[in-house]
Amino acid sequence: MIGFLTLLEKEIKRFLKVIIQTLISPIISSFLYLLVFGVSLGNSVQMKNGVPYLSFLIPGLMVMGLINNSFQNSSSSIVTSKFSGDLEDLRVVPITNMQIIMAMGLGGVIRGFLVAFVTGLVGYTFHYFKLGEVMKIEHPFWILFFVLTGGLTFSFMGIFIAFIAKTFDQLSAFSTFILLPLTYLGGVFVSIETLHPVWQTVSHFNPLFYLINGFRYAVIGFSDVDLTISILVSLLSVAITYGMARYALVKGSFSRW
Amino acid sequence: MNQIPLELKNLIKTYPLKESGKFVEAVRDVSFAIKPGEIFGLLGPNGAGKTSIISTITTLEKPTSGQVEVFGVDVTKDPLFTKKQMGVVHQEIINTGFFTIEEILKFQSGYYGLRNNQPRIDYLLEKLSLKEHRSKNVKQLSGGMKRRLMIAKALVHSPKLLLLDEPTAGVDVGLRESLWNFVTELKNEGIAILLTTHYLEEAEKLCERVGIINKGKIIFIGETHAVISQYSTKKVHLEMKSGLKVSFTDVASMGLVEILEKNKIAFSDIKNIKVDEGKLEEAFSKMVNS
């Protein structure tokens, strides 16, 4: 257990050492998204059920911050260790594969949660000044549930990709060609009802769609999809990506780049 | 659990060749054991299989067949136990950029389940002359300091078995000497040490026994002085009172009296005698090239 806690502590200290890159920068991105999309363009967007667009956007941006940073944390931790050569250390110390995956996974969740939390604070501030009211949190327990499942899913995904990637290009390709489309087609910025029917169908195969909508339901009580399905898909995503991370840890490369 | 820190039994390790799909045998039926308080040198040219053996002991690689046991426990069956017994100094220098020396040693202690390990960390920092650099980030360290940090990391949990894979590569002469002294101290504390090195002078100075490996196979295993006397040329250099200097080679089986009698030299004519017992380097070259 001490080994697991030590690795978790190291993961947290690692991202805190480069706080501008790991926390401040994504928070500024979220701030700009809120300013441009939520405040400026938000007036011209009409949502169903009379939900203000800013209220709709805030949970989406929080999830985007959560998953991007969870993924970045675990993958960059492994990749920088591949560059520096200390990844092999993890193989020679008495820590189990499960402890390594969970420590790296939770490290990612904590960074993702911090970015999501500050994004939420900024969003709530905008909400108060633009709409003149404090945004109410509808279901706090489900917020924690989706932070944990969403963060773990994408941290595990980061572990998987970083271990099987042989070059930095392969890692970047995953972010550009997989993670980015999943995010944009998952309903961060718009309800999928506004998409072409083809893209609506595609979105239903996107696990992020269920995560974003589950989280949105937890925050504003409104969602494009049934909560039970969101919960089940989120749990299934954690299980599948854990299996992928474990496979990568056993079969992937610890070698220096 | 037994008292033998490390035992390899008929170890074979093969790797698939990507191009041809065939297999290359990197380690071929290697067996040896190391006793507590012994420094065992594993010597061989580049690509001989030394690092493959270290990787198998540390479970970075799985054996194709055969066994590696640490204190009688198979490394593949209970890797957590065997990892706790050993410390490893890798061949390549590690450059973890984010943390200071002290932070790295604290993390390393934690990986071995040690929360309050400050006295041991302080001892190692002092011993390895890193005390005044403890707050420095790794990227600020010289190559020699990084090497010492790697040794400190390997020793932070007081292992009973130490694997040193080329520990003095790229280290200056002064530091090498001090590391040799430190390794000798560790041996005197009862730690079993497996040393791979390219510096045969290092092996000759430190190791009681050596194993010489070539193309994955052990071609000699035994006491260091035995390999030297068996495979190197003993030389006797005489300086005569007349100023003449004479050298006799290939005299390993002869005593001095026999040499003098055979060459009709009177003992009273000799001013100085120097006997060169031969070097491990010479023995090593002969064995590997034969």
C-alpha cells in the first residue's frame, strides 16, 4: 500500500512541479471557451427546455477539462519517463501492475478534477454575472461518480497509449484523430439533436457522449440520454480501459526512447 | 527461502528476430550462484548476454527456460519478494528531470514500503558524497553524481543482493576508486554483488570469482586468480648487477630457482627481481578470442 501511495504522491507532485503547463494553461483555455462561446455567442443559441446556453456549456467544458487532463497526465508521465529512462525503475521495484495503473489513474483523475473544478468556478462566476443567479448543482453525488469514472477511463486510456506508442507522433496522433473528435461529437458544445442524423447515430457509439450527458444531468438536471445508460456505459468504459492499460503494462515497452 | 542470494539454473533466453522471424539465443544454458558477501564478476564483450541476464534476474524479461532464484525463490513465481531483496544499478544513466536527489530517494524508499527512511537516506548521501547536492534537481548533476545517485537508489532499502550493471562506465578515475572502496565495504557488510563491467582492472580488483560469457554461453567460471594464472602469461624480469635487464615469459609452472638454473644465472649476480603474474585482461582476450 505504501508503494501505491508513494507512486500516487509522485504523480501529483510531478504535475504540480509544472503547474503552468498542467493546470494554469488548460484553465485559461476553458476561460476563453466560456468567454467566447458561453458569454458572447451564447445569446444566439436557443436550447430546449429553456436552459440557458451558458448553463448547458459549463458542465461540458468541465468534462472536457477532466478527460483531456486525465489523459495528458498519465500519458505524459509515462512518455517523459521513457525519455529520461526511469520507466524501467517501475519494473524493478516491488509494486504490482494493479498498483501502478491505479496510482497513475488516480493521479490523472486528481489533475483532471482540479482543472474541471476551477473551470466550474470560472463558469459559475460568468453565470452569476451574465444571468444574475447562482447556478444550482442538482445531483452532487453523480458529479463525483462521473468525475471518477470519466477521469479513470481517460487516465487508463493514456496509460495504454503511452505504453504501446513507439514514437511521440503516435501519441499525438491519438489526441488529434481520436480524442478530439470524440470530445467534439460527444456534446460538449451542443446538444446532439442539433447534429445531422448521421452524426447523431455516430455519437451514440461514443462513450464520451454518455459521460458528458451523465455529468450534465448531475449539474443542471438535463441530459440528452437516460442517466442509467450513462452510468452503465461509464462503468463499462472504466472496466474496458483498465483491461487495456493492464495489457499495455504487461506487453508494452518500458524501454528508453 | 534459503541463504543463497542468487542462483541461475540452466537459464536460456531467446529473442525473436523481427526481420526473419527466427530466434536468437542471447543466453545459453547459464548456471552460477553467488554467496553472501561475495562479489561475482560477469564479464564478456558487448552483446555477450550480460544485460539479458540482469534483465531476467530483475524480471524485466522472462526466462525462455531455466530458473533464476533469489534466496531460493523463483523470480517469476514471487517477483514482489525477490524484488525486495535486490537493488539494481542500471547501465544507462537516468535523468529524471522533475525531482531533487532527496525527493527521488524518498520515492524510492516508498516503493519498497519504507515511509520513514531518512536515516538511511542521510547515510547514503554522506557515503556517496551527495549530501551538499541533496536539494539539486537531477538535471543539474554531473554524470558522476548521477551514477552515485543511481547507486544510492539501489541501496535505499538495504538489499542483500546488489546488481551492478556497468556501474563505473564514464566515471573518472578518482570517483571510480571511491566507488570501488564503497563496493568493498558493501561486500564486507555481507551483501552479495553481481558486477558486470568492461573494466577488467575493476573486476580483477574487486571480484573473488568471475564468470566469462561469450555469445550467450559461460566459457569460464572460477576464482579470478585461477583464470589469470591459467590463461595469462607469467613474466619474470631480472635486473643484473651489471645493468643488464632480462625477461622470461611463459614460466607459469616454474619456480625462480628453476628459471635461474635453466638459464645459468647465479643468484649473486642479480640486483632486482620483478614477477608479473599476468592480467585478467590478457586472460579474458585469450579466452574470448580462442
